[in-house]
Amino acid sequence: MAQESDQDTRAASRTRRRFARRQWARRWLSLRYVLAFVLVLGLLGASVYLVFFSTVLQVTKVQVAGNELLSDAQVRERADIPLGEQLALVDLDRATARVRAMAEVKSVDVTRSWPDAVRIEVVERTAVAVVDLTGRIRGLDADGVVFRDYKRVPPGMPLIRPGGAAGTDALKEAATVVAALPQDLAARVDHVEVATVDQITLVLRDQREVLWGSADESELKAQVIDKLLTSVESPVYDVSVPGNPTVRDAG
């Protein structure tokens, strides 16, 4: 009887220990979830503070790259990004729009450079010709955008002379024509006379004229006139219909 009593006591003790372990395991599981939640909440709070309030991630510099015509100071002034602002709160779209509005800028990419900088990557316009506008020699890019001043016509760069009826569209057409010319042919062009969008004439440095018409099929026209100039001697070439080019006397 005493032996059975001891066995019962030990069995009861083992049962209580197993029960206690199960209880502790359940409590630890619940506690673990609470601790994980508190940890995540703490990390989230720390991140919010770091990104939106800490001086560690404030803008301390604005980097400018890709610019030659414009100075770094000009680009920074136009972007108007305040130093000391939280980097995460900088309005990149606004800065991009402001810089893109500059005549010299073809495209721009404004990005955050963590931890404390904004980077402005500028692609400036490239002049393919110059145009005389009321006595000012202005650079004209392939899109027909007037964007810079020259003191004089740069060597080897065609001069566009718009007529009285030539508007912005006509200048754009002329720029498209010049941009399509091979470099060696462009260097032979003294100036481009623009009457209307479909009346464009190239005047070469030797005073021969090329009636171009509109900017349509400019690459094909460039190939045709390049062959004509070396094979046929004439004061006037007409490639306005490149599939049927002609030559004729001046006047």
C-alpha cells in the first residue's frame, strides 16, 4: 500500500510538472507575440522619427551634373530646394518642372541621394544651327527650340534666315532639316532660307542652292543631294521630291 501511494505521488508530481510546462509554454507564446509587436512598433516609431524629424536625413547639399551652359548656381537657384528640409519631404516633381522650364535644358532627372543630398542630372540642348532674330544670333536645337546667344555665327554651323511669314513651326522644320544633314554636308551649308514650313532652301558656301521643300523625308533628301553635288554641276538642285530630283539654272 505504501509503495502504491509513493507511485501515485510521483505520478501526480509528474502531471503537475507537465501541466506547469504547458502553461508556461502558452504564456511564453503569448508574451512572444507581445514582445514582437512592441519591437515592430518601436522600430516603426524610430524610422518615422529618423526620416521625418531627425537632422541626420535633412538636405545639406544639392548636387548638379551634366551642365555646361548653365552654372551649378543657376540650376540650384531654379530648382529651389531648401537646405535643411527633410530629404523625404523634398518635392522632386516641383524641382524637376522648374529646372525643365529653363530654355537650355532638354531633360532633367531629380533624385534623392541618401542620406542628405538631392542630385540634379541635366541634359542640355545642343545647337544644330543658329538663327538671326532681330540682330541676336541665337542657338537652335533639333527640336526648333531657341535657347542660347552667340556673339557671332560659330564656324561650320549653318545660319537660318527666316522670312517674314516664317513662324515657330517653320523654324522647327528648318531645325529638323539641318539635324538630318550628315556632318560633312552640314559644314558646306552657309545658311538656310525659310519662307514657310514647306519652302526651305539650303544655300551652300559656294552659293549653289538646294530646294528642300518641307522637312519630310529629310534623311532621304540628304542622301540624294549628297550624290547629286558630286555627280552633277548645277547652280540649283531640287530635292523636294527625293524620288525625282531635278537640277536647273539659277533664277
